[in-house]
Amino acid sequence: MLVRDFMTTEITTLQEDASLLDATLIFARSSLRHLPILNGKQLVGIVTERDLKHYTPSVLSGISPEAYNQLMETTPLAKIMTRDPVTVGPDSSLVDAGQILYDQRIGCLPVVEAGELKGIITTTDMLKLLIRLLQDQSKPPVKLAS
């Protein structure tokens, strides 16, 4: 089984000069947890929901609403993104992708081909596959007529 058969191809991305606010709004309005960051069409980084929580000041920190808004609107994602994320190609095996996710303790692998982002495979995709395989395994074998 190959990554191309299970990767998500409809990907939400942002450019590296997008702001913390842009990413925050995407995460708030969706169930996404990872955003590939591009420079043109080239993958240059990844921002996770956890990254945003880590780098965004708490409203309880004493920062004024004006300063908070200023920070959110003017801080580019390039300042907080993980640069040069680990990637796989669409023809990589799912076993290899799963091993990388496990070994690196990461939640997603951007899928890149010829320098261009083609998809993303996440731990959620891998769990979906595991459930499917376990369900298939638990079905009784089909008896063939003699």
C-alpha cells in the first residue's frame, strides 16, 4: 500500500508571510491540526495547532487587547513554523510513513513530489487505515463453492 492511496489531497495551506491570526482563524473554523506553509508552491514549513498555542500569548498574561491584536496580525508564520519538515513521496509505502510518524513523534507528513506539495498523511489517516484493516481481518472468511 502506498501513501498516494490514503493521503489527503485537498489541503489547506498558508504562505509563510501569513500571520498568526490567519492560522488561528483556520484552526478555529476547522478540525485541522496541521497547516503546511508554502513559499509560492514550495513547501517551506509546517505549523501545528500546538505551535500556535505555544507561541500565542494568553489573554490572561496581562497583555493589552491592542498589543495582543497587533502581535496576532503582524507576526508572520515564518517566525514560528517548523522549517524543512520531514516529508514523504506519494510512492512511499504506508509502512515507511507510519514508521516515520512513530519514530519522529510527529502528527503529519507532507507528501511532496518534484518539489511540490501533493498531499498530507496524518496519524488520523493511519488510524483510519488501521481500523479498516482490523475490520477486514475480523470478518469471517468467505466459503467458496466447490
